[in-house]
Amino acid sequence: MEHHRIILSGPSGTGKTYLANKLAEYVITKSGRKKTEDAIATFNVDHKSSKELQQYLASLAEQCSADNNGAELPVVIILDNLHHVGSLSDIFNGFLNCKYNKCPYIIGTMNQGVSSSPNLELHHNFRWVLCANHTEPVKSFLGRYLRRKLIEVEIERNIRNNDLVKIIDWIPKAWHHLNSFLETHSSSDVTIGPRLFLSCPMDVEGSRVWFMDLWNYSLVPYILEAVREGLQMYGKRAPWEDPSKWVLETYPWSSASLPQGGPALLQLRPEDVGYEGCISTKEATTSKHIPQTDTEGDPLMNMLMKLQEAANYSGTQSCDSDSTSHHEDNLDSSLESTL
């Protein structure tokens, strides 16, 4: 409460809006003011409302600075989805002359950090709270939530289903596996929050159908788009490995529960995201040939090919097979980054 102004930042689906509302309710309780509709003002930000938000905050700052202010201001202002704002510093510029002790509490949420965050922290006394999937409390939230949900069902039904326990233990592992894949090929900003997985049904067959639909119609389309953007921004940083491979290898539902001729889990091919010609780690140690069609007419690639040939020739004369393989792997990684 001593900071007055905080921004909850992190990937989508990590519970930032829920936490903002709970914090607002806590502030109202601690302030001693009755919990009314006017006590908390919520502003849902979009691409078209930046100017409107700036005017609202400037007007609010004027009211806070007025000596005779008869209007009753909200205790807390929630600014949801601040990532839609082009410049946070411009939006909050009206708060420069605002009397700190009279200003309402500001709780903002945004899907990721922005370059203007240091300016906000220094000049406007904002405090940033990271809600990341790889740190607590978000990291273990899904497991805690599903286990609690399972226990409630077990108490209600007075029965324990070991198959369902196995499934509930597996769901958070699958979530972490997908986020690890997304971080490898893009960044932590595009990782998936636990929200999508909270609706897992508490029965074996229902959970199987639920996960099949979630994977095929929500997760796979999102992953494909996120990895495509990651490739454009960062290039190829790691060998391709289909995330569905791990899912199928650790699948907690028995094969007997799978319907004959029913829908199967979609798999992600490297060509779907622009990984055409990507060489896996195993293949890279056995074959270093780059198709001629990829390099014809490209002076840069021709030069790199000549450098690779020279390095390979030198390596065979002075290095053993293990060190040569390691050197070529590094060179292949450089080539992939260039491509």
C-alpha cells in the first residue's frame, strides 16, 4: 500500500486482472471506506482509448491538486491491458503535479514489459510486479489449483480415482513443457498462462476430450503463430523438436480410452512454422550437406560455404573426429542463424 502505484506485468493468462481486483478490494478494506461501485474505477484500455485515458488521468490529477475538492474520488483505479498504450510515460504525464497523498491508488496490468517501464519507475514512483510463468506464485499455481479441485471432487464422491490423479499430475507438466518450447523458439513474453488449463474436468473421459480439443483448437494454433513470430524476430536458435512428441510419449490416458477412428492430436511440422530444411541435432552430426538450391545466386551463402569447406578440411588434418563434429555443429548453428 505504501507505493500507491503498481503495475502487474507478465504473459496473458497469469491472473493479473484477478489479482488487481483482489488488491483493490484489500485497499478498500484497509482504508475504512465502504465498498461501493464508486470506490473502485476500472478502465479497460484498448488501442483507441489512449487519448481518453490520458485526459481522464490529467483531469484526476487536477482534482487531486485542488485545495477545495468537494468531489469524492475513487480510492482505487484499475487500468487493465496497459500494453495497448503506445507510450506509458505520455499517458501518466498528467500525474507529475498530482499531490501524492490525495491521489487514488493506481493498479495497472499489462501482458509484458515495455521499454518505458524504467522511466515510469523513476519519474512516477511506479512499482512493477512480475507475474511470470517461471516464477512463484504463478509457477506452481496450476498444480495447486487442480489438486484442490480434485480433492473437493474426491470428498464429494467419496472415492479416489488413481487414473485421474495421474492426469491431474500430468497437466502442469505439459503446461511447463509447452512454455519451455515457446521460450526456446521465441521468448518468455509469449508463454502461456495457467488460465487455459484451469477448466480441466474432474473425470477421466471428460478430461481426455477436453485436452484433445484444447490442444487441437487452442494450443497448436497459438504455438504456430508464436513460433513464426519468434523465428522472424530471433531466427533459428535451436533444433526443431515437435512438442507433441513429449505429449504423446507421456500421454496419461490409456490407449483403451481412445475412440476408434476418432480425432487425433495434431502434430507440429517444421515447415508449418518456417523451419524448412532445419537439421536436427542427430542429423547434424552425420550429415553437413546444404542443398545447392538454397545457396545458388547468394554471394553471402557461397562465401560461408567456402569457409565451411576450408574449416572442414583443416579440421580433418589436425583434429580428431569428436572435435571436428563439435566445430561443424557450431558452424551449422551460425548458418542457420544467418538463414
